[in-house]
Amino acid sequence: MERFSVVFAFCFSCLVISGALRGPPLQFATAFAMVDEEWLEPVDFPEWLEYVHSTSDPEPTILDGMAPTGSYLGAGLTLPDTDQHAEKSSPGNLFVTKREIVVDQLGTGDFRTIQAAVNAVTNNNQERVTIRIMPGLYSEKVRIPKDKPYITLLGYPNTTVIVFDSIASDVISTESNATLRTFGSATVAVESRFFFAINLIFKNSAPIPPPGSVGKQAVAFRISADMAAFYNCQFLGGQDTLYDHHGRHYFQNCYVEGTIDFIFGNGRSLYKNCILNALDNYGAPGSITAQKRNPRTLDTGFSFVDCYVTGTGQVYLGRAWGNYSRVIFARSYMDAVVVPVGWDDWGVKDRDRTAFYAEFNCSGPGAKRSGRAPWARVITAKKAKPFLSSVFINGRKWLPRDYRDLINFSCSSAACGASPEPSASPRGSPPKQSSFTPSEIRPSAGHDRVFSKFDWSKTVTVAVIAMILGFFM
């Protein structure tokens, strides 16, 4: 028995350490709250703005002549089509649900379709309305117009799916031959401020088009509004999956897949602990981002922090859609799917001089510097700091510390990440089972996991403890 214990301890130790050597550990997306750095260590705002304004020039400069807008930063941050008075709303309006609407395609809720529930929200609503969507496959296009703010769409993990198959070339009118275009192809389109989405799968089921196809853009989700947040959501599609159109946005524990430009737009967005999955593009390289910052005075850009880049197809980290396109990858792990050059200038002369593409403390075979575009930057911790936390999107005024603050019922329920329980039902009874199977939409095994940094000290400690215990067993 004693010999068995020693052998067991030794084998267990080897397994733990060998697991570390194989690559980065993955953990299930169970973190509800932001890490401390999101809220601590206040940033010197003038210094931060000076640096952010300078990040598109070969040599740092300070922009002059930016008039204050009256926002809480008072620093002249500009966003397209943004209501500058939006931030004056009270936190109570932001987070506390005053009304709940239940959608169940089986008929046990208030409505059978999501759009019907959205239509039931009062125009120019000023209180948080949560639309709880029961498990199921909802085949519909959903639009939340500008005059319906403060809406939360709340689903159940891996079982609430909104899907449609529109593409950009779909004809709207046979008389005029007008088409949807990319903008209108979205399965779900949100144009209202203070929108939140939790535990939902947004999918455009149009097939992946061959390279060079025209009019095949197929958006799963379009966000065209300021101050929106997404938690534990999945965005599934091929070309142009997530249209991060404009406004400030936060994505936590999300999964995004696609081929060409599958995160694109002119938003100012922070992606934390997200998985970016590059699908095979008929053997041709695809691209994760196409950020359209232009002109230089816009403080937009995409920041990916603690993310995991993986997939089955080769991919660029970004293509410079706009002259001053800005994308940052920080503390992220990159599989070998990333092409060595990393970044693309869209084939436009001198765009490599104005675009700001940067990497900070990334790891993995796809993060190697050998072969990287010479104009892509490796930045220091000091220069990366403005892009690492919610300060980048001014999130301290409109993001909850914990997304469960958006849910005013027991968080032991499925809507908070557990298995469906009777208490999760809006009417006090368990949700009925639908014919939908989560595996029908899962693109690959493991996509519901989030990359976390490896901690050698913990691994070695566990191994040593296991060996010691083995000698005394």
C-alpha cells in the first residue's frame, strides 16, 4: 500500500507538470465580476488622453482644439451618433430591472417571439426592462430601435439561440431591386443605448462564402449604439459576424467565430476573456478585425485583453479598414492560426503609417515576432495600460461591477450560469423542454472555455503536496 501511494503521488505530479508543458490551461467561463484592475488604480485622465490621441502617429503628438463636451470626463471624447446626455442617467435606471417580459416559443410566457417582446417596451422607456428568453431556437430577425433604451436580453447558457440566414445581397423590394446590404443582414440589430445581453447565442446561418464572393456578408449581430455590454454570449457566422458599428461596448467571456473581418466596425470596444475562433476560409487567410477609425480625431478602436485566438483557418489579427484603424491585443494567447505577418494594411499606400496595431505581452506560437509586419508595434506596460481596463471605454460610469446586478432574481438559476431549475422559471414552474439541442450550433469542442494565464507556482505547489501526502499515506 505504501509503495502504491508513492507511485500514485509521483504519477499525479508528473501529470500535473506535463499538463503545464503542453500549453495554456483553459477554464470554464464562470467568472461573473471584473478583475480588480478594472476598478482600482485610477488613471490620470489628461495623461491617458494625451497618449490615446497620439497612438495613430509614427511619433507621439498631442491633439489640440478639442472642445469639452460636458461628459463626465470633460475631455472632448467624440463618438459618432452618440447622445452626449446619456451618461446623466442614474445608476438605478441602468441596472435595476423594473419590468420583466418573458419570451417562450412554447407559449408559457408573455410572447412567443423576441421581436414582439421588444415592441411591447414603451417608446423612450427610462427604466430597465429585462426580456427573459426561455431555451429554444428562435428563427427570427430582431431589431431594437433607437427609442427603446434600457433593454436587457437574458437567455440560458448554450440553449437560447437567435438565428437567421440573411446576406447582404438579399433583395428587399422586387420593384427597386434594393438589397439588405451588410448593414441590414444582421440577425439581431441594436440601435438603442444602455443595452445588455447575457447568455445568448446570436447566429447567422448563411453558408461561408468562397473568397472573392460578392454580397455574401452575413452579420449575426450589429450594435449601433453607445454603452452596450455582452456577457457569456456567442456570435456565430462566417463573413462579417459581429458588426461593432459605433459606440462604447464591453464583451466579457464571449465567443466570436468567422472567416473574413468577423469583428468589424468603428466601435470603441473592450473584449475581455473572449475566444476568437478563425474558421477555415477555403484555405485562404481570413482576418479577425477590420476596424474603421477615420478621421484621427475619433477615439475608437478594439482592445482584446486576456483573449484566446484559435481556430481551423489561417488568420490575420486585423486589416486596416480605416486610415487610422486601431487594434490592440494584450496578454492574449495566440495559436498557430495567426499568419506570421500578423497585420494587413488593406493594400492602401501609406496606411501602414497611420494605422495603430499593437501587441503587449502576448504568448503562443501565433505571437512570435519573427515575420511580423515591421509597422506593427510592441508596446510597453505603461503604454498598454490605457487599453487594458474599462477606462478605455469610460466603463466606470455605466458598467456594473458584477453582471448579476442586472438580474433581480435568484442567481442559483440557469440564467446565472447553473443548470435550469424550477426557481429559474418566471412563473414559478420549470421551463418546458424544447426540441433544440445545443450541439446543433456548437462549431467546435471547447469554444465555451476561456483562456487563463498559467501559474507555475500553483502547479508546482500542488505537485509537491501530492508527493508529500503520498509518502504518509
